Amino acid sequence: MLKNILIGLGVLVTAVVVTVVSMQSSAEWSVGQVVRTPDSQFENLPDYDFEPNYVDVSGYRIHYVDEGPKDGQVVFLMHGQPSWSYLYRHMIPLLSEAGYRVIAPDNVGFGRSDKPVDWSSHSYQMHVDIMSDFVDAVDLENATLFAQDWGGLIGLRVVEQRPDRFSRIMLSNTTLPAAEGIQGWLGYPLFRMSVWNEGDVQELDFDGEEFSFATWVAYARTSDKFDFSVLFQNGTTRKLSDAELAGYAAPFPTEETMAGVRMFPTLVASQLRQNQAILDDFYANWDKPLITAFGTDDALMAGRDKDWQERVPGAEGQAHALVEGGAHFIQEDKPEKLVELLDQFIKSN
């Protein structure tokens, strides 16, 4: 009897281990079938009339904005989900006028970059690898990373992959999700289960008691109509015009173009162990300048700036800021303030 119980427990433990391991994010990826948003979708967008630039990287065509003097100090602007380089349309001219060369890419699946059709073509590792190769392709040197939202999740990993290409980091409303030990192994499977438990989510009530991050992820995966207007207006303190809100939806005219938008939120917790190792081995020893400028009205990221200020040697003594009136999409609310802080940061370091 005891022998049978032990055998049963062994089978159960083995099944659990196999399940947990199988639900981890793979470091392997392959190039998927892509679509490209028609150029007509990007005509007459408010304040976004930058000349498009393209480079082929790792099997995908990447679009990027490249403005300002070619010999200027490089500022590398990385967007998140579900935004694209349009998010930086107010910061780019100000930085260019201040003498900086501004490079703002669209992640694969976003903006004018190639869009894999299959959700499974997107992985955290794939985006890190591609953006790491992108900075090589455009030959970034002595660059300052400005990262928000997924721009940090990817951008901070790119810096770890290509540290010699970056001299400074400015973080705004972002972090690097990480966990160690058993939490590092179980975090992603449990996160995916919590999303599945949400079921079919068709609308978001940002102020409701039932709203959670899992609700947002489930909405991104299951909603019949992904409402860019509701999302961006709830993520800003400034009232955006209908034309501005339409600009965020412009790259995604069909469901076929939406795989990145749909899949990214699911990937947030997919590399907890890998990120923890990078925090412990790389950023705990990063002595180049790092500064935080988080919005006071972004509850999602509240307190995350302190993590970076306390962990990173290069953050010591920097003029970290809380930007009054800045919500999650802080580039919409306070572009002038961010440019002012970024300019001071670079000149002081």
C-alpha cells in the first residue's frame, strides 16, 4: 500500500515538474510569416511626419525614426505595448532641436515594422535578440537609452547584451519583472493560469474592484475589439484628441496585424529567472549613470523607481524625479519635462 502511494506521489511530482518546465518561455525562436501595414495608414497623422527609415534585422524589416544631427549625441527611445514610435512624436523634435540625434524604432509587430501573423512568433527573447541586433545594424555608439513600459523590459535587456553601445539609462514607468527560486519557476505558469481564469474579457473597467493585471492580459487576448482609445485615454492625464487616439490604432487596421498587441501582455512574466540573473549579475554592478523619472499618476509602476535607485550603483547621486501629472503614457502628458530632465541628465554625466 505504502509503495503504491509513494509511486503515485512520484508520478504526480514528475507530472508537476514536467508541466512547470514545459510552461517556461523558450529561448529558441524562428522568423514567422509577416504582414506590413499599408503606408496609407500613416498619412496625415497629427505631429508625426518624420521620414521613415528601414533596416533588415534577423529576418524582419524594422522601421525607425532617425532625426537630428547625425553627429549628435544619440538618444535611443524605446516604446512599449500597444504603442509605437508615435508615442514620442512630441519629444523627438525637442530633442533634435537641442542637438541630439534621436533614434526611435518600432518593435517587431508594431508601428511600421514587420508584423508576424502568428502569436507564437512573439517571445520575450525574440524581441530582445532583434533589438540587440538592431543597435548593431544602426551602429549605436555612446547612446542614452530612454525606456518606458515594454521599452524597459526589452531595452534593459538590450543594454545588458550590448553594454559598450550605451553610456546612460533613463527609465520612466517601467521595470524588469524578476523572481528567484521557486517563485522564478512557478511565477509564469501561475500567471498564465490566472489569465485563463479570467475567461473572456470584452471590456475594461480600470476603476472597478475586479480589475487586475490578469484582467488586462485576458482582455488583450480575448476581446473582439481592442479599444486603443479607451486604453490610451485612461493611461494619460491629458485629454487626447480623436485624431491623436486614432494615430495609435493606425498601424493595426486588421486583426492579422494585431498579434504583437495581443500577445505582449502574456509575455510580461515569461523570463522571471533570466531577468533576476541580469539584475543580480549585471545591473547590481552597472556604474554608468542611470536616472528615473516616473509619473505621479501611474499607479501600476508606483515605487518601482526606488528599486532601481537602490540597486544600481550608477543611480547613486542622480537627480531622480517624480513627474507631477504624468500617467503611464507619460510621453503624452509631460514631453517637455521629460526632455528637460533628459537633457540635464546627459549634460551632467
